[in-house]
Amino acid sequence: MRTRLWSAVVVTACVGAGLLSAAPAQAADEWTAVGTFAHACDPDYGGHQRVVESSVRGGDAAATYDICWTNGFDDVRVAASVSDGNGNDGYHAEARIRYEIYTGGAWSGWHYRTPSAAYGPGDHGNDGLFKAVYPTRMVQVAACLYNGSTVIDCDDRGWR
């Protein structure tokens, strides 16, 4: 049976995110594509689920995330959908995630990925469902604006 967790969200500042370049989740060896956004946590999954919405600058970038995991963190899945609500600002909209992986006998520091992006006015990115290759924990999300080389701004409320 699937359990829905609507727990308190760890909120930390988006400070420093502008120093990181975006890397698509599907391009990283830490994630593999396994389905579509619509099937992130199907009834047979048997784990936990967290649905999160994030936006920046009043909806210039707005994202919805569906995050699923098992108690042992050995099956973590993330689906993200994002829309670009302002095509006149010159920025792309990104659904960004950050997380820690267990590899080499220890938990890593933060890793950052972009599982979905939108590139213009009214564009909507929905790039599918991704499964973590390694045990993964502390998945946090933020809708961000990106200028092609640098993250410009993220959710005013911080990482969610």
C-alpha cells in the first residue's frame, strides 16, 4: 500500500545555486529514465510519495514534482514538470533537484540535476520519470530561472 507523506519540508536558502551549471537528470550516471510523469508512483509501487509545487518570481517558472521512495532509499524516483510563464525575461524555466547519494561507503554532499526544462513563453517541459541508480536521500526541489549558463534565481521560499 502506498503511503502519502505531506511532511514538513526542509527549507534552505538557494544561495550558491547560481554558481552551479545545470545537468539534465537523464544525462547523469546517477539517474535512469524509467517511465512518464503520469506514472511516477503507480499503485503497485509500495513506497512513500511526496508531491511538491515550486515557483519563482510569481510564476515565471513553475514546477510540479512527484517524488517516490522506499524506506531503505534503494528505490527513489523523481518526475518533474515545469512551465515557462514569462517568455519576455530571456530566461529558461528549470525544475531542479538536489540530493545525496550513497556510494563508496558514505553519503555524498549535495548533487544537483535538472530533470525538466522549458525554453520559452508558454513552453512546458515534462521529461519523464527517473530512477536513482544509487541509494538516494534528502531529495529537495526548486523551480529556477536559467540563462543558458547560470542559475539566475530560484523559488523565493528556498529548496523544498
